[in-house]
Amino acid sequence: MMRLHEELREGRFPNCRRLGRELEVAPKTIQRDIDFMRDQLGLPLAYDAERYGYYYTEPVSAFPSVQVSEGELVALLVAQKALGQYRGTVFEKPLASAFRKLADSLPEEVSLASGSWEGLFSFKSLGAPVADLELFSLLSGAVRRCCGVRFEYRKLRGEAFEERRVRPYHLTCVDNQWYLFGFDEERAGLRTFALPRMKNLRADGPPFERPKDFSPSDYLSDSFGIFSGRGRQEVGVRFDSFAGRLVRERVWHRSQKLKDLRGGGLELSMTLGSLPEVERWVLSWGRHAQVLRPAALRESVAAAVAEMAATYGPGPLKAARRRKARGKG
């Protein structure tokens, strides 16, 4: 409808057939939009039989405003602030352009009862993702069209890039990082690919039909982050009172169960299919967390702690303990 409005205001006499072809929709869709603009929005639309197109019978300065509540405006402002996380990345320009188009459809004058909201919200993101906008655009187009892709990919622990032929099913963003779920034809199975580890993408593969039973939420149901695994493992982690307060403030996994412990501590239980991501998460809590189960996770965390202790050596560890003891004294 905004496209129609622009053409009508500029006197181009748009018609359903031409606009439908340009916007890749049926002419009937354009006709329904014209009817809505005339009958519901009250715009002065008429058809010129000699010019084979529609026109405004009187000047129209702006498209009718979208009515929004104060709460919706606040939500829109928060969304605009969230886009700031992508400042300096390849996504900044297209996101800003898209948001500007949304803002242009709002009322020209907006007043908020609580005054200016500009300085009330902000976002901060650690580790801005490295992204290739051209690659993302090609890949998202292939996902929409169900078109096979080829690309070179280097696994997290791999030394070299490998050629992959994939049927792309779904794109997801986890912790500010984009991933592709797709069927790897050579490995005959569903795989997860991180976009920053791709290069030389070609969206020239044969068309395919996405399985009707594929569900991104089901695929990630047993993952702590992005990686799924085989089987189900019961994970239990005990947190002291300091970390327990922080853990209670978030939902870490949909299967989680919390159990309060004496002294303010907390036991977190989850059912997961993969352990490496939760291992790194437990280690990030340092001495405030202790793995209770499974044994494999407890052993891997213990091994990582031993390697870290060896890296730092006994000297710095003793010095840290002396400083801590003096602080308590």
C-alpha cells in the first residue's frame, strides 16, 4: 500500500496488473489493497479508463497514520536501541534502512505522557559477530526458495576448509551468532553450520522440498546452546548463594528445575543431549559452581580445571591465596 501511495502521489497511474508483476503478487491482491485504501482509510482513489490506472482525485500529503499505543511506542524504541548492537557491522545499514521505513509509517507527531524516553534504554553486546552480508543474503534467499547450496566450511577444530553440498532448512541466531540447519547430502544427515566459518557460497543447487516434520524448536530442544547430541543426559549443578541469586534470574533451558539449598545455595537440573557447551558454562562460574552429575561432565570439568591450574602454576595461586587471606584479616 505504501508503494501504491507513492505511485499515486507522483501521478504514475498504477494498475493492478503492472504492480502485481513488479511486486510478484497476484493482481487480485493489489485490487484488495486499493479497495482497503479507498473504503477503510478514506483515500480519494479513482480509476482513469483512458490512462488504465488509478489516481488521487485530490492532493494527499501523507499516508494515513498508524495508530499505536504508548506501550507500543516504547517497545519500538527498545527495538531501535537493540539495533545498536549491530553498529559497525555489515548489518547496520540494511537494519537502519528497514527501521526507518517502519518509523515513517508512524504518526508525524507523537507525544508521550512520561516525557522523552530516549535516554532510558540501552544495549551492550560482548563479542559482536563477524558476518558477511552478501553470504547471508544469498543463504537466506536459498532458504526461502528451497534451493540447494554449496560452500566451503571449516569445522571448529578443523585445519582446512571442506566442500559441502547442503539443503538449507532454517537460519537461527543464538547469542548474536547466526547458524544454518541443513541436510548435508554427502553425510546424509542434518547438520549445523556457523555462518562465519563458511566461504565461497553458491546458491545454484537443485530445488528440494523441506521436510514437513522438520521443527527448529524440536531440533534444539535438548541443546544447551546450539549443538544437539544423541541421547539424553541428566545434568545437575550446585551453586553457592552468590551464584544462586544470578542463576535464578534467568531461564537457562526449558527442562530446568530449581531446588533451593540451605544457606541460599541452589541446585539446577536439566536434561540435555550434548555436554561441551554446558561444560564451558559451568567453568565460567569458577568456584561458585560444582557439577553433581553426570560423571562424564564432572570429570571433564575437573580435567579443565587441572589444566588451568597447571597453566597458571603454583606461584600465582599461592600469591592469590595470600592476598585473599590479608583481605579477610
